[in-house]
Amino acid sequence: MTTGEQERQHWDGLASDLSNVGGGDTMPPPGHFIQFLARGWRDTQADGDLLDLGCGPGRLAVPVSERLRRRVWAVDVSPNMLAQINPAAELVWPVLGDGRAIPDAVQNIAMAWSVLMFQHVGLDVQIAYTAQVRNRLLPGGVFVAQVVTFGPVHDFSHPVAAWQAVAYGEMAGMDLVWAQRDPVVREWTWLAWRKP
């Protein structure tokens, strides 16, 4: 079984009890995450669709699509997670990914984000996803990523040094717009890059 298949099985299993996804009661509410996405949106200089990479049950894709009235490509490795997205969210387009590549249908992106996902894939996948996002962004588009910069390492936890995460965007040919340590969850760092 490949690592991507293991991840799919893991997240499919968690989809049956969403109270365990994302830390359950210990996780900040969606508004906490949306403040960082709003900051990224203000820095966006492109007009296009949005991409939620590792969207889970759509906790961010749905409110962001409603607030901005834009299509959100909601990509996840778990079909069970995608099935949890509210079907009434007409601007959210769920897309099954393989855990290693962004599906070809996803193009013309003004802003992309990855929240609570990068720490669950290895460093090589984090770097590859960052380059793939850059290729899907329109010029002036922004990629906002939340990364875990310290903490335990196990099969589905891959913390990185903040400087490594900054380098992902630079290696992909994007400019760092801002970086900020999360004020609530201290082991998280938020980064935003813009495609020239």
C-alpha cells in the first residue's frame, strides 16, 4: 500500500466521526483560520477561482465561497471527507485528489490555501504541492499555507522549520508576502507567497 493510499484510509476512517478531525474541541473555530485567508485575499492581485488544498469536510471552503461569492475547488484525498461537504454550497466544487498531485481540472486560481494539511504529508510532498500551486495560480495570485514548525513527528505529522517552509515558495518561484506565527497555536506558522 502506498503512502497516499494509507492517508486516504486514515482520513476516510476519521470522516465517520468529524468531532475527531482537526483536534476536535481543542481546535480554534473556523473564524480563526479565515482571518489569515482574508489577509491573503487582500494581498491577491488576480481574479479567478480559489483552491482549498486538503479541504476535509469543507469547514473553510464553504464559508469562504459564500463570503467571496467565488468558486472554490475543494481538493482532498478522502472521498468520505468530500461527501461531508454541504451539497447546498453551490460554489464549492469537490475534487478527489491522490494525496500527491493537484488534479488537472483545477486551473486559473487567484488564491489557494492549505490549512491543517501540510503537516500530514512528508517534506517532499509539501515542496511538490507548493510548486504545483504556483503553476495553477494566475499572475498576482497568492498561496497561504499553515505549517507546523515544531512538535512530534510520526506517520502523519511532519513539522518543518519556518525557514524551510519559506524556501518552498522561493524554490517554486514565488515571492514571500508575509509570515506570521499563529497567536493561539504557537507551533503553527502562516505564510503567504505571491506569484509574480
